[in-house]
Amino acid sequence: MVSLTTPVCDFDQQAVDFALPGVDGQTWTLEKAKGPNGLLIMFICNHCPYVKAIQARLVRDCAELKALGVNSIAIMSNDPNEYAEDSFENMKAVSEKWQFPFPYVLDETQAIAKAYGAVCTPDFFGYNSDLKLQYRGRLDESRKEAAAENVRRDLFEAMKQVAQTGQGPLEQIPSMGCSIKWKE
């Protein structure tokens, strides 16, 4: 398992459109997913210990962001042939278990992960209401284990600022996680 960190936020980079199947039976697009004050696009998977460590916090923060007009969508781009735990059926099970308050979609061709420049799970892309990138950082200081309960909620605070001002914070700490499992 290779641990990677995300690149620095490329402010105002436009979100890339997609049409991906969700575990809810719907096809999700950028337009359908976005909220009135922004959109958080998360590249996650089922097997990664970094993602497993933050699932409860992810659910909490995305639910609270939705109340601020920022919707979220999770994209799974790993090759499930390499990691059976990342299969579409297991995506459904994980979404139900954690009661994801956001769509969980499959990027089977990996074209969307490549278009976004996603490098790891989790990899967060926070957009304003114009779908211009304002945040590319970590959820909080969790790694393979959840951080203490009282740590700063980096992603939540950044996206709250984006919802209120349209601008993300200039200081951002990269997310860290497992490399995306690319197809050969």
C-alpha cells in the first residue's frame, strides 16, 4: 500500500462534468449533484484504512455542509478486480451501513479520477457555487486511525467559508491516503 498526499489547491479550476451510476440506481452529473452554495467531490473507496478511519466524520460533516447549501458526492475509482472490497455491491453495502447523506458513484473507466487529477483515497475537491475549486485539503488530522474528537475540522471549516464567501482558505493541509488503484 502506497500512501500519497494531494497536490496544492489549483484555485478556480473548473469542475469536470461526469455522468456516473450511483448505488441508489440514479445516474449522477455535476449539475444534479451540486448545491446552491457549492459541491464537495470526494474520491473514496471501501477498503482504504484512511477512508475507514474517517467514515463517521465524513457522514457528519457532509450532513452539516448540506444544511449550509453545500452538497457532496463520493466517487469510487479503484479497480475492483484488484480489490474485491471495492465492488459496486460492496459500495451499496457501505453506503447503507454508514447511511451516506450523499450519492456514492462508480467511475468504472477511471476517466473522471484522471480528469480531476485524483491521486489517493480520500481526495477532496471543494467547489464554490460557480463550480470553481476552492479547497483541496484534508478532512482533519486523522490518518489510518481517527484523530482525537476535538481536532480542527479542516474540510468542514473550509467548505463553510466557501459557502459563506465563495472563497476557500489560502492555507490548506493536503489530504493523505492510499493511492488510487489504477487499471493496467
